[in-house]
Amino acid sequence: MKKRVFSGIKPSGTLHLGNYLGAIRNWVADQDRCENIFCVVDQHAITVDYEPAALRQSVRELVGLYLACGLDPEHCALFVQSHVPEHTELAWLFNCITPMGWLQRMTQFKEKSEEQREQVSAGLFTYPALMAADILLYQTHEVPVGEDQKQHVELARDLAQRFNHLFGETFVLPEPVIRKVGARVMGLDDPTKKMSKSTEGDGHGIGLLDPPALIRKKLSRATTDSQRQIVFDPARPGVFNLLTIFQALSGQSREEIEAHFAGKGYAQLKGDLAELVIAALEPIQARYHQITSAPEYIDQVLAQGVVRLRPLVESTMLRVRQAMGLR
Ligand code: AQP
């Protein structure tokens, strides 16, 4: 039996290289080996301030990029979270069995709530219960994500275990799957912070739709340090980040990469990396423009995803409602 894989991305801005290397590229690589479910998690994007028109636009852009990066609708169910209302139904049921202390420990909530202070929404606090619902609704075995989502996937697993203990065996226990290289791409402007869609600033991230000239410019300005040697040293986060991106895209070993840059300067590293990034993104961008020129294709893919998932959604929810005494 094939392992069932679920993952999703928030439509909270344009996808960046971190989303590609930490998530989508791995989904594409494994899609023949697994039974795949990939979602655009729009209800997670509304836990912070947002513009409805921009959200609608981002959802379509994200689906276009899923397809352009190589997800094949024949091998994957692709859909939008809000098109399957059971996600929020199950999230409410999980809210009722999630101890507050579990949510208070989530580092992403702590970081985000510090930025927003009294504006912070209840939805942002209970976000991990919705994410657990996303994953557990499909009886998921594996959740391929970047390093930043590990804690949330572990909470989903803990909730599955708690539910099974309280109400009887109902959910599969999911595992996070995190690749060794590319699981935490850092910001180019500040390599101590992860590259993120919602971080402002021209020099922060490389967008999957950035044109070549912009990629060269952003990388030429990436923060490095005042040393000279080009080696993988985590104590030098700027150079380490650039080398890690190089490793993820070239598939070469650390030793090969260090040998390639021996005696060379940062300008060479940034220049070579820019060409590698451009070569990886060019075919994705070409496919993206082709796909989005026929918007009805995206609607068709999304509708097909929902239809394909309906039986699984209904069978899980029937068991959950019965187990909890709601039917
Ligand atoms: N920098 C990253 N490096 C590697 N993987 C990453 N992911 C996100 N950032 C990196 C992975 O991409 C998937 C989608 O995550 P997301 O929608 O939370 O993306 P984001 O860029 O983190 O978006 P936001 O809106 O800026 O979110 P916040 O501010 O909440 O982090 C996940 O698999 C994630 O691990």
C-alpha cells in the first residue's frame, strides 16, 4: 500500500526559494511513490491582517505554481482548504480537546504574537488545531515540510494520539518528513531569520517568479561577512546559507562545492549561485505563464481534487462524529 502524503502552503504572498526547496520540490520528487494530497491552506492565511482581493489572487497563483513546479493532477489531489468545510468542523472538535498549554508552547505563535501584540487573533492561537485537522482528516502517514513546521506536525501527531486514547482508535499517527538539505533557507538580508513570504523588504527572499536580473541583484547584495574562505561554517550564517542553497540546487557534496570555490571570492559565489537559481526557475516560470493563460484549467484541477477526496473526508468525519457522541 502506498503511503498517504499531505502538505499545504499558505497563500500569504509570493512563493520563495525556501518554499520550493523545503517543500514543493520534495513533494514533486516523491509523487510517484506516494498517494498525494496537496492543499492551498487559505484559512491559515486569514489569521493575520490580509486583503480579500489579494488573498483570492494568491490562491490562484499558488495553484499555478504547484502545477508549474511539477505536481501532476493525475498523481495528486490538489485543492483549496476552504472548499472542504470539514477542515473547520474537525478543527473545532480538536479545539475542544487541545490543552491550552500545548498551544502556548508553539514557537511560531510566540514569535508572531510578539510582533502583533494586542491585535493577535484567537485564530492565530488555535492555528495548530486547524493544521492538525488538515492533516488528520486524510488519515495521513507523512507530512513533508520545512524545519519551521516540525513542531506543528508533532502537535498534530500528539492530538491524534490523544483523540485515539479518549474516543477509540480513529486516526493514523502522522510523521513529519524533513529533508537534510534545504529545510531551512534563510533570508538574504538577515541570514539569522528564515526566508518567509510575509517578511517585507526587497532583498529578503528570492521569489519563484523573480526575473533573472532581479535574482542577480538580490544575490549580489546578500549579507555575507568580512572573512575570505568559502566553506560550510554554520557560525557564518550568510555564507552558510548561500552555500546551502547552492548544495540543494546543484546536488553536489559539500566537499565538491568547497573545492570549486577554493581561492575564489564572494562575488564569484554570488554570481555562480545566481546562474544556478535562474536555471532552476526558468522552466518553472515558463510553465507558470502557460498554465495561467488558461484559468479554467486551474478551476478544473481544483474541482477534480475535491471530488476525489470526498469519500475519504466523509468516512473520517462519520467515524469522528460517532466516536465523540455527536451522532
Ligand atoms: N525558509 C524556508 N526554508 C525551507 N522551507 C520553508 N518553508 C517555509 N519557509 C521555508 C516551508 O514551506 C511550506 C509552506 O510554508 P508557509 O506557507 O508557512 O510559508 P512561509 O514562507 O513561512 O509563509 P509566511 O506567510 O511567511 O508564514 P510564517 O510567517 O508563518 O512563517 C512549509 O512546508 C514550510 O515548512
